[in-house]
Amino acid sequence: MELKKCDTLLKGMVITMDPERNVFTNGYLAITDGRIISVGSARNCEYRGAEELGGEGHIVLPGLVNVHAHLVQGCMRGMADGTTFEERFFGFYYPMTGACDEERSHTSATPPILDLVRRGVTTTVDDHFTHVHKNSIDGVLAAIRDVGIRCRMARLTINDADAVPEPFRENLDTGIAETERIKSKWENELISVTASSIGITYCEPEQLKELWQWTVSNDRQFDIHAPAVFDQKYLAKRRGWEGGSFEWLNEMGILSPNVIAAHAQNLKPGEADLIRDSGASIALVPDMEQVLGLVSFDARNFLERGVTCGLGLDGPVVAYGHDLWTAMRSFLTGQRLGDEYRRRSGDKQSEWTGEEILYGSAEQALELATIGGAKALMMDDHIGSLEPGKDADVLVIDRRGETQLSPPAALLSNLVYGNGPSPQSIRRVLVKGKTIVVNGEHVSVDRFEAIRKLDELQETLLEEVNARRFVRIRSRFNWISDSEA
Ligand SMILES: [Zn+2]
């Protein structure tokens, strides 16, 4: 048989995430001009590639999709631990990111973006709301371009006097004009830009409506935190609204198919139905919810109703590790803790019968992190699964040296519950057919240099905005510096 040519031919266990959820245990994936042209069982492969990769022990997956992030928060990674809400929000979240101009934002965002791609994420969103330096967002977008990850950037306009420190407040005209500016400067086949606000109490209702209207006119998503931290505090007091955040969005005419809401926990009765009926999507953030101790996490509430959900990480200040594999595991553990909590707090006493099959599975978690995320971002026409015609956003894992993935009978369970493959087993990451990661290393961005620059930036920022007082603020350890010696 005369073999047809393609640019790249990948071989291994091909997990397609197509509508039938076909898995070719010995399969192939053919790529040409950045697109998938054919997928199937190896015995039916009619292609030879200019480059061929994989085979025995390799797993070929759609690139992972992260549906919630604040990449500029790299400079304060993990600093939330052991602090109060007031300390972290006003003590260092706003001050440290507010002090980031274009160059600093690039430095701050680069390691978190490398976290993503080195573990197989090919698409991320970003929600940027610190515009003290208007070009801070340009720095993040430059880092996104340099790494080559696909990104949907939401530029959030915020101005509420109680929720937002003065230098961060922008009037609506400026917010929309700046959104237009970065849209025309940065949009290309991998980057798209939209407008929004952090949450429904971060600007006046008419302004929120106008931002949403902009996204409708420009055929884009409206990305919002709901409920956001200030909703409970302000909805009743200032908006005269006793209902839930989603009920309010619905009342305002905003809750609609182009809305994606992050978190969406602790809803009022009936709100999940409201979300389903509206066609809006949910960005589940299970790892952060678990770190913050939310025992009532409930994704099943949405998934059993057919609400479109993806998995997100949130900002590195609280998304420790910034790893979507951890989010997959946390979706399962969070759901099961939540189910147990609801059982124990309900009428029925929890009683183990031995007949239970716990809700959720590794397969379901992987769906959320791939095709689910693509649907939640309204990108499933071109990413999220390995199907002919779609862009070649692909992750190739080589499990031959991964002791934690051996033996293979429960391969997917071991991948998901075991927090995924190690970076060095990430043989290849492709975005639209272009290789950006080889054997766990980015092809052009030097991670050692990126870390050195970010370490230096953090030192500068801690001094500059007087945030060092929050470092190890409640430490039990005695930290001995040798600087006075
Ligand atoms: Zn967030």
C-alpha cells in the first residue's frame, strides 16, 4: 500500500474524547498544517509522517484545557496560606500585582504558564484585573505568546469603591477602550480577548450590563466569578437583593449561553436549574475550593443536569502547584467529601452497605479537563478532542519510565488519582500542530532563567509594597538568616 504523507504521525494509546469516547489502544494520529487529518487503529493507518513519534508505552491525548486563571499572580505564589482574607487581598494581592508593569507582568506570568504546558495544558484562560499599569496585561499576553499556549484573555474592569482599592478603579469607557486596544493588538489564531468584571458587585449594575453587551456584540464569552467573595456582603445591602448571584444575573438579563461563571458553589435552591436553562457554563475550581476547606463542593449538581463544566485552577497565590492534574483529582475527592457531608447533614444517616459505587471517575475527570473545558469555553468546534478537522492540540505521554503508571490495567485511574505524569514523561506538547514542549522542557523558554527572574522580582516587590510582613506570617518555625553573620 502506498502511504500518504503527513507532517506528524503520533502512535500509541490514542484517547480521542470524540463523541463516542473512542480509545484506540494501539492507535495513530496524523497531523498536517496544524490540523488533525486522520485518527484510528494503527493497523488501518495509511500515513507516514515527516516526523513520527510514539509507539509502545505512549499515550496520546487532547491537550488539557484550563478554564480559570490569574497568571500575573505568579509573583506571590502560595502566599495566601495562613493569612486572613483582608491580609491577602489588601495586603499583597492588589499591591504586588498592581506594582507589575509590562516587563514585571511578563516575568510574573511566565513560570505559571510553564507549569501549565509542562504538564500538558495547551489552552488556558486568563482573567486580568490589575490595570494600575495599563500595559500589565500586555506583559502577560507577551508571556503567553512566547510560550505558545492557546489563550482566551478576559480583561476585567473593576471600580467598586468598597471592593477595589483606588488605583485599580477604572471607568467603563477606559475599560472598554483598553479591551479594544489589546484585542486589536494581540488577537491571532491562538489568542482571543474579551471583556468582563471580577464579579457582580465589582462595578455598578448598568456597567456590568454594558460589559456583557460588549461581549454579545463581539461574539465573545462573559467570564465572571459567581458567587464572588463580595456578593454575600453587598447584594442585600447595596443592591437590595436577597436572592443568589445567579438569580440576580438572570434578573438583569445577563445569564445566557455566553456566560462562564467560576466557582458556582453554595448556590440557592433552584439556581442550578436556572444555569442549565440559560445555557451558561461553569468553571469548576475544585482544588482551590478544597484548599480553602469548602466541604459542600458540588459538581454533580451541574453535571447531572447537563450543565457544561470545565476545570480551572485559579491564581497561583492560592492554586498551589498550578497543576490541572491535581484539579482532576480534587474534582473527585471534593465531590465525594461533599456527597458525604450532604449525606451526614441530611435526614439519612450515612451507613456503609458495601454496595456503593462513589460518584465520579477518572474518565469523567479527564473529560472535564479536555472536551468539557473546550465546550465551556465555546471552543469545542476546534479543540478538546482528537478528531479529523480539529486543531492539533495534543499531549503525548511516555509512560515507559513512570513507575507510578505501572502496571497498566488501571492506567487512567493511576494518571488522575496519582496527580498525572511527571514533566519528564511529557514527551511532546503540540499547539495547533506546533511543538512547544519536548520531554518536559519548553523548546525556547529557559525555565531556570524564568525562575531566577521571578525570584528576583518577588524580592523587589516585597520591599517595594511593604509586603514582607506577610511572608511566613504565622510560621511555627524559627527562620535563621545568615545575613547578619
Ligand atoms: Zn479567580
